[in-house]
Amino acid sequence: MRIIVLGGDGYLGWPTAMYLSNMGHDVCVMDNYIKRQLVSKNNIKDLFLNPLLDVRSEYFYKKSQKKIEVIIGDCSNYNELKLVIKDFLPDVVIHYAEQSSAAFSMKGFEEAELTLNNNLMTTFNLIWAIKDYVPNCHIIKLGTMGEYGTPNIDIEEGWIDINHKGRTDKFLYPRQGGSLYHTSKVLDTDLLWFYTKNYGLRVTDLMQGPVYGFLTDDMQNDTKLLTNFFYDDIFGTVLNRFIVQAVSGVPLTVYGKGGQIRGYLNIKDVMQCIGLAVNNPAPKGELRIINQFTELFSVLDLANKVALVGNSMGLKVSIDNLKNPRKEQENHYYNAKNTTLTQLGLNPNLLTDEVLQEMLSFVLNYKNVIDKEKIMPSVLW
């Protein structure tokens, strides 16, 4: 297939491009490097050095003889995105092109405005470009399990049947984002649902849990192909942060009591999920919502796992329960369904001690470049 990966320079975007290219698809990536700009502006350091996309693509071609086309452009600019869609005529578009940090979105007005404008306009522009130029194209949009919040009922996969005063109907599952970022993703889903039911688009919305890890099969044993990896409180995901903290001797930063439960998955499984969605497109006129995670853990569960494995490696890992900088429930009911991916054939990479040991061992190679000042929480809401 012909596939465009929007946000192709990102933590998931670049591995996805390589994965799909190695599957035999014609892949184009588009990115405006906004994440690099935000990281630089906030004086945040990546654990690994990441060349620009054209350099990455050239090296990937030399190694695999597979070409990834690179376009530096802004998806929030309709004319720029439209020209790419018209020229490439994709069968599938993977939509990662959004500001993805909850903490960043809550930092201040400028950050909130950027998040809202960028995230909604990239989705809106993509919808119209697909509708007008390639209406049979399959949109695969990265949502987030954070759209659901922490309701006191089971979390279904996107939809819920309601029985009210003797009548029944099917609705989008009630959502309650805990940050402006999560709220922007809720609005994304509403936009996609509106245009899907009115114009017959085909959309898969992947409600993804926090991702951990940095080595996909395409990067194994080749540091030149590594994706970006952040461990700060703004752009780093919780388990990735814990791994770096364990290596650097900083107590693991558990927010509050640590009872916050979420659904997690290995970055290798993100690749699997994207591949399964590509090979099993949503029917025309359907917004298919899939909960994308493999295991449920509380934050304290993760900290204890990292401490256990880290201490067995002689790292002297400790845990520090900090005053929670976020407005969130620290103890709550959480039972989310994720049956669709299993039915499609996902073979999950679970969070074993061996996986944690591999992550810790790899990050130990970069211990000297860790900036401890960027580890503690700096954004309060």
C-alpha cells in the first residue's frame, strides 16, 4: 500500500515508518519538527542523538534498500497537507501529528493554545484532504486511553449501549479528559465521528495507553536508527522515566499514593497494532475504535517492578512518593476492555523482568548524558 505517516519524526512515527517500509509498503513521512522546537525551547535533552529525517531515511535506505520519502511540512496548514495528499494519493494515513504531552498542554496559555490549535487543525485538515482527494483512504488516528478518564464503570472499546427509560441506543463512550491534551483528543474523536457518518470516511481510532521502550526489531543492534527518547516530566512517559531514574540514582518519582491505574504497552506492540490496523481496514462509513494496550498497572506497580529488577542488578533503586502535581484520582476503579486487538492477532510483548533488565542495561550505556535536573516534576495543575 501507499502509506503516509504524519508526525514521522516522533517517538512512534519514525519506528512506524521503518516497520511499514520493511513490510513492503511505499512509505512517506511528513513532519514540521515542532517537537524538536519545543524540546529546544524548554531546554530538554533527548537521551539519544537523533539525526534529521532526511539523514535517517538515507541511512535506512543504505541498510535496507527501502526508500522512505521525507516531506518537511506543517499538517496544521491545510494547503501544505492537501498538496502532499494529492501528490502521494495514499491508501492509508497514520496520524501521529499532534502535540502529545499532557503536562505541556497544562503549562500555560501559550502551550495550551498551541496544543488546541495544532491538534484540532491537523485532524480537521486531514479529514478534508482525504474527503476531497482520496475518499477511500483509511485514516488510522492515534487516540489515547486518557480520553476515557477513570470512570466508575467498565471502559468499553469506544462505544456503549445505553438503556434509558425503556429505550436503548448506542453512543460514543462518555469521555472526561484529565488535561487539555486529552480533551483535544476527545474533540478529535468527535470530529472524526461527525465526518465519518456524514461523508462515509473509513477511520480507525486507536485509544493508546502509555508506551514504554525504545527498541523495535528495526532498531535492534543499530543505534543510528534509534527513535527519540525523553525522560523529563513533560515529554517522558512514566516507565521510561523510571528506567532513567533507576540508572541515574534518582528515587523513582511516584506521584501521590501511586494507585493511578492505566493500560500500558511495549513500543514493539505499537508496531504490531499499526500493522494489524493497516491490514484490517475499517469499513467505509465506520469509526472503529480500538483500545490499544496489553496490561494494566498502577504507577506504584511499575515503580516496584523497576526497583526489584534494578536492585537485582546492583543499582540501589529507591521509591519516593511525591506530592501529586496533577489533579487526578490516586485510587480508583479501572477495568478497560481490549479484545479487538487479540481478535485481530496481536501477540503481546509483556512487561517481564527480562524486558526491564534489557531496558535498564541499554540505558546504562547513556548514564553520563542523563540530566538529573530535568527529572523532577515542573508543571503543576
